[in-house]
Amino acid sequence: MTPTITAFERSPDGGKGLARDTRVRWALEEVGQPYEVRLVSFQAMKEPAHLALHPFGQIPTYEHGDLALFETGSIVLHIAEHHAGLLPRDANARARAISWMFAAVNTVEPPILELATARILESDKPWTRERLPLVMDRIRDRLKQLSAHLDDADWLDGTFSAGDLMMVSVLLRLRASGILDEFPGLSAYIARGEARPAYKRAFEAQLAVNTR
Amino acid sequence: MTPTITAFERSPDGGKGLARDTRVRWALEEVGQPYEVRLVSFQAMKEPAHLALHPFGQIPTYEHGDLALFETGSIVLHIAEHHAGLLPRDANARARAISWMFAAVNTVEPPILELATARILESDKPWTRERLPLVMDRIRDRLKQLSAHLDDADWLDGTFSAGDLMMVSVLLRLRASGILDEFPGLSAYIARGEARPAYKRAFEAQLAVNTR
């Protein structure tokens, strides 16, 4: 039986790989698990059938037999727990990799989401031009700390893990901002993620949907 | 051997239980695991010894033997994985509970963090008064969806789990805003969390630190 995920019928980013289904596709590709994709329109995402799968009306979701999950982080963790390749076998290293998954979504991503909100939902507001540099500085604070931790290592904690998959995915949202140019170590880290064959396959798969 | 967590020497909230160590204390109390607390000053949080434990210079951290973890979500998950009481035994229900943990920190908490940022870091900015209602509306959108999912159930997915522990903790940050009064179902849900003996013990323990 093959799991089924949901993705945007038409991603707002036009196929840059920033929609969250790319994170799940990447995890599935890393572990070699084939999957089906069901595309959903923005209208369908707000309807009862989809809300029963995802209470917040978003993508991706994950269905496998009797199990239905939402939230990218938990879907990636579920995949990592059931296949080799995304979490270390050593119990302590495994727990640390999960720390990095949460750090990606709860410490690094929030100011990045704030930037997206300012740019998209508040783009027409009179304060946005003056406010954006403050938001950028809050992102910079996090990137400095992350960069200091990474130092000259390839990955956040030894070998590549679901923690790196989540962190690279979160950082990719910053590419258009130009802020990554200030952090060559993080840029190289992101490039290592993108160079993984599994990432490339995931990226191509989501691109194919958005360039039909 | 007893695990050691870190907490603010003096919490910015003065003991309202909103600092993230309360979430970890609550989890430890739910499973009946005694713990030690090491208090850290704001200055010590930015020094190398603490940064080696927490790359982003925050609290809480968790040390147990050779293992050192950071990020509240992952610490709570680690506790839940190693003791009975915070995750269902059924594999599918367990995965769904973890979905709710991620939903708490990556879907519900980001707009709440944005409100805190607006109120604290941008309190002196000329746009904040006009901008706050927009931030509140984004929180409202999430609360409506969460409230619709919860309906008249006691907990998010059957029995109380680490997902509820994280969600109630995130929602508690909204108490001072008054917005919770618009959502009686969620207010009752939070009250059920606060009524748990384990929560009360966790709250009292953090309060004792902040009222020395």
C-alpha cells in the first residue's frame, strides 16, 4: 500500500519548492518510499472533506491505510520513524535530531513566517517599508546563532537527518530575500541539502505539477 | 539519575507560567518524573557554556546522563516517549498526538509569537496601534479552526496527550489579550488543562522561583 499526500493544485510559489509538500516529498524520497499525490484547490482546502484531514485547511496531509496525519513536521517524523535513513540509530543522536526538527519550525521559522506575512498580507500597509528591516534583523539574529552552531560542519549534528531536512527547507524560504548572502556557511549548508538526489527528485516532482 | 532542566533565574512574565520551562515541568509532572532545575540569568544564557546546550541561547534545556536536548517540543516528546501517560499506545493515535504537538508550535503559535513581538519589541513604533488588530485577526483565524475541530470534545484527539499539553500551553499565552473570551469552547479546554494536578504542580514550582 502506498501513502498518499496532498499538495496544492497550483502552488502560490509557482513551483519554487517552497510549499510544504516538498518537505514531505523529500523525506519520502530519502527513504525510497513511493507515494501518490492528490492535488487540492484552494476552494477544496476549505471544505469539510479536507478539513476532516487537516483542521487548519492546509497542505500537506498524509494518508496511509487507516492513518491520516497533518503537519509537515509530524509527517516527516512519522516517515523517519518507520524507515531507515532520516534518524540516527543511536538513541541520544536520534533525540538530538528531533530537537533540530523542532528548532527549525518553532525557533527559526517563526520570524521567517513573519517576513512572508509582512510581504504578502501587509504589502499595501504604510508601515511595511519601515518595518521590514526590523523583521529582517530578527531573522538575522537567528541565522547568526545557527551559523555559529554549524561552524564548518556539513550537517547540524553529525550525519544528515530529518533535522537537516526541516532546517534546509525552512531556510530555503529566505532565498528571495537576499539575506542568505550574508551567511556563506548557511548558503553552503543549503546547497548541500539541495544537492542530495532525494531533494532533486522531490523538487522536480513538485515542479512538474506546477508547470503542467 | 534525575534529569536537570534550565529555567529563567527571573522569568519575564513574573511567574505567570508562560516561560517554556513550564511546559517541560508539566510533562515531567504528568509522568511522575522528579527533576532538578538550574536557573540561568539572561547574561549566562548568551555565554558559551549555555550556548553549547542551547544554540539559540534560550531556556529550557534538558540534561539526563549523556543526553542534552533543547527545544521544548522535542524535550516534551522525549519525556513522552520514555514514560507512560503522554502518548497513546495505539500507533496511529500516537502519531496523531504528535501531529497536534507540531500544530501547536508551527501553526497556532507563530501568530501568537507575532503578537508578543508587536507588543514588546515594536511597542514604541507608530504603526503598532493600527497593526495590532490585523495580528489579532490572524490569531482569530487559527482559533476558529481549532475551536471547530475541538467542538464539544474534552481533548484534541480522544484522551489527553502531549498534543494537548503543548496546545494548552501555547493558548495560555493569549490570556492577557482577552481574545480567548471570544472562544468559550477553547477557554473551557484551557481550563481543563489547568485543572490537571500535574499542571498545578508545574505552575506552583515555576511560581516559587519567581516569587523568592
